[in-house]
Amino acid sequence: MNVSEALKTRITCRAFLDKPVPEETVREILELAKYAPSGGNLQPWHVYVVTGKKLEEFLGIIAEKQKENLFGEGTEYDIYPKGLKEPYKTRRFKCGEDMYASIDVAREDKAGRRAQFSRNFCFFDAPVAMFFAIDRQMGLGQWSDLGMFIQSLMLIAREKGLHTAPQEAWAIWYKTVAEFVSMPEELMLFCGLGLGYMDESAPINQLRTDRAPLEEFATLTGF
């Protein structure tokens, strides 16, 4: 699989098969992803990988806490900007509507929407969970570097026949995550990510989000 194919076939997988990913494969993905670019070669990424019985234990903790508070502990950063303007507001709205439509959950079906929201916090049954963090000293440039690292990891996963589910939603459980993985205080949780084999038969995995035409986001001069 070449890079173009990996990029075009990467989706946020929201239903995984009950099939383990070998430790060797996970290590290979991380070893390759470390070659992502970073300004000044700071390599500001930190990754915590959880699987097996430890993942079951962690998800059990989250499930219990969700009974008291579905929407977590708050976040240390704004996942989306406040007062999101156009065209971004419409893009986000349509993405959500298309996702719920793929599983026949109507807008007025509050229980169905809450149930699907909760699926975030079992990593959509992915067998491998990852948490990405960054040192609190770092600035916007290094957050960009972390994003490039995560993107590199996702493309390498596709090369190996795997899929991923990057989830900023995990930021709402930053305290519980940090405690469980023994994250030092100087690190801030950015997001989680599920890794595994996609359930091709799941309707929600048929979703393909829209992309804006080139003319809408690119300005080419001098050609």
C-alpha cells in the first residue's frame, strides 16, 4: 500500500473486530512513526499504550464513572473553538448528522445518541488503546508536531492492514487517564486512539466524510 492509498482509505473506525494486534506490530508502528518531523527535532510526543487485561480494567473504571457523569471531568483545552464560525460550524454539524444517520439514530433519539457517545469510551472495542500527551512547556508549534506524529502513526497502521480511531473525546477524562497510566504532572493529555482491525460489516464504518474542493482551501500562484 502506498502513501496515497493509505491516506484515502484512512477513516475514523467506529467498530473494531475482536482480534488482537501483536505487540511486535504495535512496536513496529511506533518505531516508524518516530520519524515524523518536528521543529528543532524536539520530538515532543509521549505515548501510553494499553491493551489486554489492563485495558479491560481501565474501561471498567470509565464505565463506572460514566454512571455518575456521562460527560467526564472537563478538559484542559478547548476541543473546538468557542463560537465556531462558517464554514467550520456546518462541516462539524453535517459530520455528526451523517454519522448518526449511518446507524439510524434520529436527532430526537436522545438515548440512542448518548449510547453512541458512550462508545467513544470503550475505544469502539479496539483491542489496543493509545493516549498521546505533550509537555506543558510546549507551544503551538510542538502541538503541530504531535499531530504529525499521530498522522504518521495512522498511515503506518493502514499500511499494515489496520485501522484507527483518533479521539479528542478522551480529553474529558484527562484526570482518570493520567492517574491510570501514571502520567507525570508536566504532561498534558491531548487525545486517545483506538487501534485494531476494522469490522467491515458495521454500517457506521461505511461513513465517508465530505472533503472541500481544492478551490475552497488552496490558493496557487505563479504556475
